Amino acid sequence: MSANHNKYSVLLPTYNERDNLPIIIWLLAKTFKEHNLDYEIIIIDDASPDGTLEIAKQLQKVYGENRIVLRPRAGKLGLGTAYVHGIQNATGNFVLIMDADMSHHPKAIPEFIRKQKERDYDIVTGTRYVSGGGVYGWDLRRKLTSRGANFIADLLLNPGVSDLTGSFRLYKKDVLHQIINATVSKGYVFQMEMMVRAKQFNFSVAEVPITFVDRVYGESKLGANEIVGYLKGLWTLFTSV
């Protein structure tokens, strides 16, 4: 790959996203095409019982194997290991991570790329909590939970970003590889630890405001177990990093 040519690998972990997947893929392909960007979308499906993988195979026939890369796994193995699996198969020099449920709109990607080029940042992360960002579709309890989680994490870890629990980010591939190798958390805490590790390694990080919209189809995977796991993971990071 030449120094002047960038390729963007999108990692899409999926579990029961058969209704959302065709729409997010269409939006991604449209965005990359309109901005003349080279890309691939790597779908890491964890044996979804709703037939997500079959939908992904149909999408691969439509968009081509060079654009849609299928890397399914045998079971529900977690978000962190999904990224590990995805980056092992990524051919781009930049990696985008985002949710497959349309909570993150691909229209923000060109702004991520523009910001990265501004000062050759190692990481660009989306934030809901600066001017221009926001959250739609959440009730007050969910908003307070998210705000509280970020406040506690910021107080304990001082990560240097305003939205530590966000999951819409652009990484240089080699940077992401180094961070993932150092990250030990599982599940939702994985995203948080990656930003803590980025600061530990002195990687440069920029933020862009994003609008987070609650999922259109399917049920949220955030429950009581995930919240307890988050708090445990936060404490582990605080005492070990």
C-alpha cells in the first residue's frame, strides 16, 4: 500500500442484527463511495441464532468479497475478542470500530478522517458529550447511567477524553494492534480500557462530536450483568493501571 493511499477497515461485531445489518452496510458503502475512500467491512458474527450470518452472506454477494469480509465465530465470545479476531483479518492501514445496530451513523466517518489528517492523530474517538454531540432515544435512567459511568471513570482514571464508554472510533491499525495486545478487560469495559491504554502509551487522541441514536431494531444488550461487570472492570483498571 502506497504512502498516499489509505484503506479503511470497518470492524462490525454482530449478534442478532439481521434487520440492522443490510441498512448499516448500505450506509457505509454509500459513505465510502461518495467520498472516494477505499474500504472493507469485516463482519464478525458470533453464531447469531436469528440468521445474521445468512444475511451477511447475501450482502457479500451484492457488494463483493473484497468489500464484505466474513469472519464468523462459533459462539458468543465477547466484544473484546471480536476486535482481536477482526484486526487479524484487516488489510487496511486504518481501522474503524462502530456498532452494527445503527446507533452510530456512517455519515460521521468523513469527519473522523478529516480530523485524523489534521495532525496525524493516532486515534479519533466520537463523543456524545461535547457541543454538537448528543444522545437520542434513551430515557432519563439510561442517560443518567451513561453520564454517571463516564463521570466515575473520568474521576478514577483521568483518561483525557470526554466519552470513555463510547465505541465509535478510528485507529491507525498498528496503534490499535498495540493497544489490544495490552488490554485485558472483557465486554463493555474493553472499550474503556483501550482509551486508558492509549494515554498510557502516549498516543495522540482527538475527539469529534457524534449523535448516538438508540437501536432501531432488536433489543439492547446492556443489562444488570453488564453494569456490574463495568463497575468491577473500572475498579480493576483503577487499581492496576
